[in-house]
Amino acid sequence: MKSTVEPLEGNKVKVSVEVDEDEFDKAIDDAFRKIAREVRLPGFRPGKAPRKVLEARLGRGVGRAQALQDALPDFYVAAVKEHDVDVIDAPEIEITGGEEEGAVSFDAVVAVRPVVVVGGYKSLRVTIPSPNPTDEEVDEQLERLRERFAELEVVERAAEDGDIVTIDITGLQDGEAVDGLTAEDYGYEVGAGFAVAELDENLRGASAGDELEFDAAHPDPDEEGDLHFQIAVKEVKAKVLPELDDDFAGEASEFESLAELRDDLQQRAGAVKRVQAQMALRDEVSKAVADLVEDEAPEPLVNSELNARLQDFAMRLSAQGMTVEQYFAITG
């Protein structure tokens, strides 16, 4: 096998490979052995039919085509290793000779890792967030937990943000009800920002028994025209949060005291912040170094780096005893 490498523009190279007829004939032998395992010929056990018989029955071109499919990637890899080409993407291979007979030649165009010279990096400084959770951050975790265990109590007052109102809602366009915007006995949290901003604006200050009507732009940007909403407020409920005490800790967790629960939340928040600090350090250093480089990174390298970072993020969470789902549950 002979091979050469020609640099191309855009961080690519062309790897040209030529395989002489005798060497490629060995690949054809391997191809016919593979074919023999897949076909059934009278008088021969599977995999035992000789090449000459298969050529007579199936034609010589079948084995050559199979060899081109199976062996070209191996010849390409051998050439890449021989010339120490740092490829970062799958190649585009074009057969330039030998599809029918004789020596085989092909070109493989592939993206390679760019060589970048970075100057001035020794003076770089980056700032990352503290890996230690604050008391306020732990308090926020406790408040989220209280929200999850809140009870609802009917109130005889106007609705406020955070209240749960039971409503009949009808969204109309050209007099026709709109799917997804029409429901009865729908429980909605005031201030949640559902569908259209006008919904929250009208529900704030509304009381049970009120009938509301208003117009709003369609929430789907691909839809034209306004919607007309009809709202019947049937009930207003306020959230009653549990007291922060040992009883709450026992109900909301496996801990018997609020101090133990708070300590656990602090440890979990610390694990999250350590991961965030590690990722921030990596990102800030990458950005700072990137500012010193004028060349743009090839798209395959960017995609590879993105996948690597996602995997690294999951592994760092795992090292802290946490899943990705738990991370997003904690960070909201």
C-alpha cells in the first residue's frame, strides 16, 4: 500500500491511497469468505464454498464490491496512522481507480485538528463563583421544599400571585374555541405566566364569582390574529406553608430534625456548586484562551467538544453522588 497526504484549505487534508492488485486480492479472498457464510450452495456447508465456485455462481464483481466496502476503511486507517494525521471527523472517500479490476486507489478528504499557537496565556486570570453555598441559598432550598408540602385553603379575598384559582377558561379565535386554551375547573397559579401575560394581569385582584373577558395576541408566533378569552373565576385558594420545624423535617425527608435536614440540603447544594465551579473554571479558561486565537474552530471539533463536556458534566455529578435530574431539581 502506498499513501500520501496533501493539505487542503479549511483544516482538511486529502489522504490518497493506492493498493496494488496482489494486496487487494487478499481483501477479495476475505470478502468471498464472508459471502460464503451468508449464502447457501448445494453440496457445500455454510462458509465452506470455495472462492472459484462463488465467482462462477455469483460473479467476480460481487467479491470485489464487498472487498471495497470492507477493506477501504482499513486501508484508510492504516494510512492515517502511517502519516500521524490527527483526524477529527469521518472522511469523505472517493474511489479513483480499480472498481472493476486491477490496483485500487482512493482519496479520503477529512477534517484535522488545527494547530494553534497561543501567546500571552501566562498572564490570563479568570474569576469563578464560590463553591461554598451561602445560608441564603440553603434557605431557598428549604422554601422550595415548603412549597412542595404546602396545603391549599379557600380564601374570601381577591387573588394574589401564588394563589391557586379554579377557573373555567375559553380561548376563542374567530368565534371558535382554541384547543389547549379551553378547559373547565382548571387550577391555575396566579403569576405562572401561562400562555399570555394578560391572563395573570386579569386574574390579579379577581375574586370568586368574577367573570373576565379580554383580548390577547395568539401565543403561537406562527398564528396570526388575536384571541378572545372568557374566564369564570370559581374559587381562590391560598397556599399555607408548613412551619419550619422538626415535624416538617420528618414529614418532608428521612431526617428527624430540621438541623439534620438543613445540613443535608447544605451538602447537596455544596455538591452542585462544586460542579458549577469546576465547569465555570473550564469555561472561563476556554473563553480567555479563545480570545487569544484568531482562527475559528472546525465544526466537527466543536461538536466533539460539546459532547465531551456533556459527558464530563454527567460524570462530575456522578462523582458527587448526584444524577443530572437531581441537579436540575435542586437548581430549579
